[in-house]
Amino acid sequence: MTESKIPSAKPSRRRVLKGAAAITAGLAAPTFLKVGSALAAYPDRPVKIVVANTPGGPSDIIARFMAAAMGGPLGGSVVVENKGGAGGNIGMGFVARAEPDGYTILLTTSAYSVNPGLYNSLPYDPFKDFAAICELAVSPNVFAVKPELGVNTMKEFVALAKKDPNKFNVSAPPIGTTPQLEAEVLKAREGLQGMATVVFAGGGDALKALISGTVQLSSGVLAPAHPQIKAGAIKGLAVTGTKRWHDLPNIPTMAEAGFNDFVFETYCALMAPVKTPPEIVAKLEKVALDILAKPDMKEKLAAAGFEVTAKTGKGHMERVAKEVPMYKKIIEDAGIKKL
């Protein structure tokens, strides 16, 4: 009689591993498909760019340029929403707490890096609450006056203001912006503490104050001031970049005007809430960088006072890592009281 072979009740190691792999794949598939389908459908409703300032300023200008250009490549509409106030903290805090689904992103400026050294508490952490999409462009700041004031250089303005600082005011965008910061540094260095700084909710409003005669000096980003300077409505005394602006060759840098170590620029960047899917962040990064690489967009931004930087999200965070401690030291050295 032939002995029958009964299969062992104990499964082989290979069979166990194969079964486990099948189970794991089955469990993982729904998650993978969910992420994949979400990315494939993105965006299926409008993407909102939140600007942490009021309309008319540099961040609002570039946000609207980008929103108009991004809709086509993304395959959906992109809108701009202004949430100004508290030196940009209201808008930045709003996006930090927004649903991380790629439908609410932030157009931030240098205030993102300045505010950690200026405020005792913030509604966001610059290193933990956001995923950087990309850096868009940078603009130097400019000190400007009305031609009727009768000064042609920064030294002439300082000399005039020193005669009676209490009769002079300087307008600036929100607290924490580089124009506001440079105005305080100028006052501290030149003994003009009696000159009041009038802070506005946005750069456009600060510029209007100069044009209307409410203030005698404007400290602002070049972008909104550029057309007014070209038209002769206001006179640029000095730009705060490392070089003269290409189509304003008669306006010196602050270094050329006799003010050393006085370089202040304002960058604009796109950020997403930190838990936004990396695939969506990467898609937004590619779309934005592709747009910035186009000659017509570079020309449009240059005409508005911006120099395209087009840095990746990683490249932008390298700037943030450098500038957060840098501005903290500038604020401390200038004796600016924390808020």
C-alpha cells in the first residue's frame, strides 16, 4: 500500500511573505489611488492666492500677474484674496491654518523673514508651518519725495529734516516690511527719531500718502513707485538694492548716496501649508517656474519694478534660513522695540 503525502499544516516562509505582501499591497492601494486621483483631479475648483497685504502694493501686483498666468497651465482658475493687517501676520497665519489641499496658498514677502525678529509672538513658524513652492522675484526699495520739496539727494533730505524733524513724516507699508524697517534704521543712524513713521496697511496706501502731501518722504518697494517716478509725480532719491535699476539710471543706490551697509530688498514667494501633498507642491512649483522663465513675463515684471529670481522652494528656504537671523540682528542693532 502506497503511503499518501499530506501537505504540511505549517506554511513555508516564502508563502507567508508572499501572503503578507499581498495584504500590504491591498491595504496600501486605496491610499495610493486616493492620492493619485486627487492629484489627477487637481485643481477641480479655484486656487486662491492669499496676499498678506492690501491691494496696490508689490505683493498684490505680482500675485495678480501670477494668478492670470497660472490658470491655463494648471487647468483651472486662480484668484487673489487680500488679507492685510498686523504686518502681514493675519494673512500668513490664515494660510498656516488653512486646509493643506493646494487650494489656499500664500504670496509672501520679506515680512515672512523679518517678523520673527520683530514680534514677541507670531501666528506661524517660518520653518515648520509652510512648504515653500518657489521664490518669484525681488524688488529693491526706494526713498522718494515730491519734486516740490526741492531736494535732489538723500543727503539733502536728511540735512533738511534735521533742521526740524518734528515737521517731517515718512510713510511706509506695514510693520515688518523691509521699507518700514529701513525707515527706522535711517532715523536711528541719522538722528531723525523726531520724524514720525506713518505706517499703512499696504504699499499702495503708503505711496498715496506721499502723492497727496500727507508725508514728505516715502520708504517703499520700487514696484508701485516705479510708474509714478517715470511719470514725474514723485522723485526717487535712492534705491536700496546693490545696483541701480536698469531703467532709472539717474537714481543712485544708497551706497552711492553715501549710506554704507544699507541694502534692503523685498522678495515675493509662494508658500503652501506644510502638510500640502508634495505632489501638489511640486506641480505648483513647476507651473510657476515655467511661467517665470518666459521672456514676456520677465519683461512685464521688470517693467513693474521686479527682477525675476525664479528659485525652487528649496532655494527659497535657503534665503529664509539666512535672512531670519540677519533681520533679527538689524532690528537689535537699530534699537527697534519688539512688538
